[in-house]
Amino acid sequence: MPLQFQPVASGARLADQVADALAAEIRSGRLALGDRLPTEAVLATQFAVSRTVVREAVSRLKSLGLVDSRQGSGVYVRAASAEPLRFEGAHLASREAVIQLAELRRPLESEVAALAAERRTAQDMARIREAIAALRQAVADGGSGAEQDLAFHLAIAEAAHNPFLMGTLQYLHGFLQGAIRVTRANEARRDDFAREVASEHTRIADAIEAGEPAAARDAAKTHMDNAIRRIRQADPAFWQQEGAQLARPLVERRKG
């Protein structure tokens, strides 16, 4: 008998609910190794969600190694009763190093944005908007946008017109670059994360352009708070793959 799913409830993120329901069927064996998942249209109807939500849920299952896509055929179960990935000590160290860098960035980015809102020029705003456009294009082209993300934050720092501040950021450049590479790699794996970041960047830029230091400070702080949340919510599979590799230089520097 074909599986039947109940519509998900509003409140918790819909894609997470759909992914959890499908993962439960796989781990219980009701969706067995080699079984094909119902089509995107069928899942969207049964869960009473959009196809975009279904795609995000399936993407999460792929990152957990539970399913594979076959070109022109569908999505198939990779393993039955798969055990959740364990968060090993090395991966935990990688995550904590990135979070600690974000904690360092949080007060710095907040005050930089506030100063930029007070001192920005038309040329400064042009650079900030260009950086946002470049980041959007990099993501559209399939990249993580790490370098463009760093350029966005540096453009804001330049708009603060404080040479000592720029000197501090140049000293921290390697750390910032490494941390942003990890956060962007994680955010690129989930459409909801990518949309959140784009919205947060726009909010910061809008507040700076409007000349509102308090709003700019709040927007930048919220952005860093959310960056920490997104890292904490990253799938363990991310840390067992590119996350730990990208974070290795940060972990090594922290030990030094």
C-alpha cells in the first residue's frame, strides 16, 4: 500500500517537518533501500505544502545521506534504518571555533555598521550595493559566495572611515575569511538559510543608507546572532564533509 502522509502543522519550519517525517519512514524500514520516494507533486499534496518546501526537505535528506537523486527517474532511498550521524569531538571543535569567531565578529560588525550609517558617502553605498549584487550573482552561479560576502562586510567597514578599524580588520582578515567560508558553505546547502542571509544583508545596507545607526547596529547584531544559529543547526553531515575541512585552519590557530 502506498505511503500516506498527514499535512504538516504550521509553526515549526515546514521543510524540517517534512524531512523528519520522511526520515522516520526510512529509518523504520517502511521506505526500504532502493525504494523510490513519492513524486514531488504527490508529497506536496499529502503534506499540504509547496513544492519548494518538498525540495528543501529532500535536500536535507540528501545531506544526511539517506536518499539519492537519479536523473530522470526520481529520488531513491540509499539506506534502510540509517543511524543518525554522530557528532565526533573533532567536528564539535570545528563548530565551536566558527561560533567563537562569530561571537568576536558580533560586537565588531555591530559598531562598524552603526559608524557606517553615520559616515557613509554615496560612493560607499555604491560599493556596498555592488557587493550585494556580486554575492547574489555568485550564489546564482552555484558558488557559496564566500569571497563576495567578505567583500560586503569590508565595504561596510570602509564606510566607517576609521583607519584603526580597518587595520584591525586587516589583522583579522585570515580568521574572518576562514569563518565566512564555513558559514557560507553551510548556508549554501539550504535554500532557507540562503534567503535569510540575503534578507539580513539587505536590512543592514538599508539602515546604513538611511543614516540610522541604531537600526544598522541592530541589523548587524541580528545577522551575527542568526549566523551562530545557522551554524548550530547545520546537519552533522556538513561537519563530516566540507565543514570540518574548511574550519581546520581556525581550529589549528585556536590551539596556537
